[in-house]
Amino acid sequence: VAAADAEGVPFALNARTDAWLRGGDRPSEERTADAIERGRAYLDAGATCVFVPGNFGDDVVAELVDGIGWRRVSVIGLPDVPRPERLAELGVARISYGPTTQRVALGALQDLAAMLYAGGVPPRGIRPLN
């Protein structure tokens, strides 16, 4: 980050902690506190943003932003995570959708392959790509 600053090159270092995602059976409070502790350490080491993937709601997002910093937290878009507008209000810097788009595409491919393998034909109304 310092080298990029010295050269006038815009650069962001997004550090990741799996304290929430891989927290196992630990209580939410412990996982959140661990993510905040790690996030602060990453910022102290030069990171510009901290990615905390997990399937959590407003309360945890607010705690993470309060503990790590406004516009310093990045989350992953999962079913229980607030909508993008709400995340912006809470101070989240970035939303990742990770492998979600790939999973949706591959799921559709599997469904089509199963249909064709069973003797079916492609369905009508398939959207053209170009």
C-alpha cells in the first residue's frame, strides 16, 4: 500500500478474516469480537478494507463497522445479510457475491444436462447472450 501511495497509484488491500465464517459453534459475540480484533490488526498492518464473510444480520454488521471502521468492512451477499441499501446505511464499504453467480450458472447447466440426458429438449425462452 505504501509503495502504491509513493507512486501515486490507487491501490486497495482487502484483508480477509474467516473468524465468522469458520467460527464453528462459538457464540456470535465471540466470532464478532475475534473478527474485530483481526480486522484492526489488518488495518494497523496497512490493509484498507477488511473482508468478513458470514451469514449475519444488521446487528453483527453494525458491530463490525463500529469495531473496525466506517467504510472499512467488506461482507459477502448471503441470504441473511442485509440488502445492499441497508449495508450502505450501516457503513459497509463493499459487498462480494463470491461464488454465487458461478453456482447459479452451474446449477442451471446441471438442470439442462439432466433434462437432455433424460431425452428432453432445451426449453423455450432461453435468453440470448448477445
